[in-house]
Amino acid sequence: MNQQMNIGEAARSSGVSAKMVRHYEEIGLIPAAQRTLAGYRVYSQNDVHTLRFIRQARNLGFSMVEIKKLLALWQDRKRPSRKVKELAEAHIRELDERITEMQDMKRTLETLVVNCHGDEHPECPILQGLETASPLPSARRRLVAGKRKTL
């Protein structure tokens, strides 16, 4: 028996917010939901299973483009596991780069903090460092802005 559930139930069951369920449907990560006669979305256990897969991939930091590729590989039972491994290894390399960039940012900020007296005087090496620093490379700008790279 394939139990149907509304968007709230599917969201709770998958650990994905209803807003994100709609978003994933809109961008094609999950198929368009079936509709009741009243127009409400209904989801199957298979949809919930796919939403859990997406949630876990997001938790591991995969981009939406990478998740689309992973979903296609997951749904293709004849795919060679080599393709999945290559995608995961590429993601590991990207994570390593981001970790290095974040460690560099942390060291820079630690240096600025150490040089700040934190007293009642207006001089502040932190603000001066931010004012005079050269522009961040695009990868750092991406991290600072809180945006993820999409492939």
C-alpha cells in the first residue's frame, strides 16, 4: 500500500521544511506532486525517501547541481559506482579547499584580534585591517557572503 500524505506530513517525515519541499519540486529534484481534487499536494513514501536523500546530501554540503547528479545516479540502477565515487571525491577536494580558505580567514582575524587592545580608545586594528585589506578572492567572498558554490 502506498500511503499518500500532505506536504506537512511529508515535510515532518523527511526532515525537510514544507517550503523546501515546494522548492525541490519547483527545481525538479522531486517530481511534481500529485494533487487532490481540492488542489492540495500529496506525496508518496517514494517522494519522502527522495527528500531524505536530498536532505542528507545537503547535510554533506553538496550543491543543488551535484545533488541532481547524485539523484540521477541513485535512480540509475545500472550506473557504475565509479561515477558516484568520482563525484564524491570532487566534493571532498572542494571541501578541502574551503577548509583551507576558512583557516586562512580565521588566522587573519585572530591576528587582528590579538592586535586590538579592546580598551576605551577609538583606535581599532580590526577595523583598520578591514578598511585596508585587499579585496577577498572570489572563493573567500563566497564564504564570507555565506553562499555556496554551484557547479
